[in-house]
Amino acid sequence: MTQTPRYILLLLFACLTTLTYGQHRRNVSSAGQHQTAQAPTTDDIKTLIDNYKFGQAAHIAQQRLAQARKAHQPVGMLQADAARALAGINMLSATQRVTFIDSFVVDKGSVLEHIHTDPSCGQLAYWKDVFRQMGQTEGDVATSTTYTNDFKDKLYYANAAGDGHQHLFVRYKEGDHWSAPAALDGLGDSTDGDTNPYVLADGVTLYFASNRAGGLGGYDLYVTRYSTDDNSYLKPENMGMPFSSPANDYLLAIDEVNQLGWLVTDRRQPEGKACIYLFVPEESRTVYEQTAVNADSIRLKAMIHDIKSTQTDAKYVAAARQRYQQLLKSGLAKQQKADDLHFVVYNGIIYHGLSDFKSSKAKQLASNWKDLRHKRDNLLTELRQNRAKVDNQPSLKATILKQEQAVEQLDDAIQDLEWNIRYEEQSRIGANK
């Protein structure tokens, strides 16, 4: 059986959505013939893009472009809207099949506390904890992350370069010191804003977030691989849907040992919040077959509108959840073995037990910090259990809301303690002079 060329499917998909929008406009006109027609605005286009109705958005953008050019008005923003809509049409037509297991809404500043990977996968950390003495002032510092490989001899991170944009760098461990930063070659030109790197165990595959041109808006997620032939990275590829979206998609982390992945995004979230989606990474990419019948279903899957609709194999999902629970238990056991402590005191100085503290006040504060984190972990466990049961027990919604508020309060208290602990300990060891 011959297959329809992909470009014809794209044109068919765009035409279908445009015709739907045109019919809607005709209905509105016939119902209100005496009303003055309002020209579509850029807000209309944004709303359509945010709802993954890219064909309609492209149609309106082209209309507005023609009007603006005829009136000799600026067209820069409209051209950008048209490009985003076209990128959306292309990505939507190649939406990847991904099984999502769970999701958690958290404060942007506490994302890493909810991402658990096997130690052999390397370590994610907050930029502000690793480089807080470097005086960086960009707004993304609060949530920007670094990645250290399993051997702890390579540190990947984002930093502002001479052009004022964020770029990715790497440092190598040389004895007891880190080398000077080296830019990752091949990722793009100076207009890019790249952040939040994550490297697979092969040391070659790199995931990162970027607001570079050609995406859907905000930060999209990209993947590239290091080429040993020319000692440079290959041209990054947008990961497409459902990983990238018109919102900000900040981080992709994959635990190859436990076959689990984490996607961090702020799609459909209020200011200051992020959603972490737990999914099962696949070795090979498969996409949904586009037809006129399933177009809306694919649109919702690309949005990650409902994670249950992605769970087509109950045994597959149950096995993934079991791996996740085992990973949590293993991580908790290792954390308890290390005296429940992994505290970054200063650049390169990390304490693993209360006995490491030189300041008695910092030691007492660290003990309080441990207790609050333990309380928060227990509360999060109860919260996840209630979220899993809420569909069958709607009365749990009030309890879930209270638990979410309590977690937020604990996050604020823990963050305040961290800064006080660092101040007291750095003063004692002379690190802040």
C-alpha cells in the first residue's frame, strides 16, 4: 500500500483547520450582520497557538500581514507569529508517542527536589548553589541548573557570554581544581539563549532548553550529539511535541538505568509554578498517524492535556510506576545513610553530615533544615497518594489544596534556612571574606 507524501498530509491538515475557522467566521457574520467586523489581533493569534490551533493561527497571521503591508505598518511581530504557527503545524504533524506516568506541580525554585535519578546518571544541581559567588544577576539564575557527569570530572552549565546571551559551557576537573570554562561548539549563533544542560551516560547526547529562533515561543527543548570527527556538536534539533510547546519547556532529564524521564515545563501553570511530567523514554521515536478523524486527539496529546490518554498498556504503566517507587526508596535509603544531608556550603564545598559543620549555630540550623525536609518529603508522599485517588474520591480536593499550600510554606522556610546556614558557616570558615 502506497503512503501519502508527508508534505501533502501537512497541507491537508492546515487546510482542514483553516476551513473550520472560515466556517466559524461565516456563521458569526450571518448571525450578526449589523455588527462591525473586528480585525483579528495578535492576541487572537497567540490564543490559537497556545491551544495548538496552528492552521487557524497561520491563516489569520497571513491575513494580518497582507493588511499591514498594504497600510505600510510594521510586520515584524506578525512575521514571527506566522513562523511560530508554521513551526507548530510541522511539529504537530510529527507528534511523538510518549507514555506519561505522573505529573507534579511545584515551585520553579524547587524543581530538582522532585527529580530522582540513579547516581550513575550524573547529578543535577542549581546554578545558584554552584556558582553563587560569581555575581550573576540574570533572572533565570534562580531556576537554572548545572549537570555533573558520573565521574564528577565534567561540569556543564549555562552562563552569560560577552554578547549578553546565555550559552552552554563545560569545565573539566584537573586535580583539585576546575579548568577555565570552554564554550560548547556547534550549538548555534550568538543570538541563542541556551540553558539547563543534561548529558546521557554516553557522554555524547546533550539535551538543553533554548529560546532560539525557529521554535514555538519561550524555551523549547533541543537535542544534539557530540561529533568526535570535528570535536564539535551537531546542529541541535528541536525535540518537537509533546516535549516542546508554546510555553516554556525548561528541562529534560532521563534515567537510563530505570527507564524513566522527567520533563519540566510551565505550560498551563500560574506564575512561579512548573509542572514535572514523569514519562517512559523510548529507544526509537514513533509518531501518531495523522488523519482528519484523529486530528483533535493528537492535538490534545501534543499538549499533554490528559496523561491517562497516553497510557495504552496497563502492564507497561504499572512496571514504570514500580520502577519509580523503587527508585524513590533507593534514594531515600542512600540519603539516610549519608546522614540525610547533601549541603552546598560554598563553590566546591559540600557537606554530607552534621559533623562537617564548623559553626555550632550553622550545625543547629542544619539540623532544623533536615527535619523540615523530612517533614516535607512525608507530606509530598501523602500528596501524591491523594492525587492518585482524587478521580475516585473528589472529596480529597480540599485536602490536596491544603497539602499543596503546606508544601509551599515548607519550601519557603527551607530556602530561608539554607541561606542562613550558608551565611553562618561561610563566616566561620572565612569563605565570604
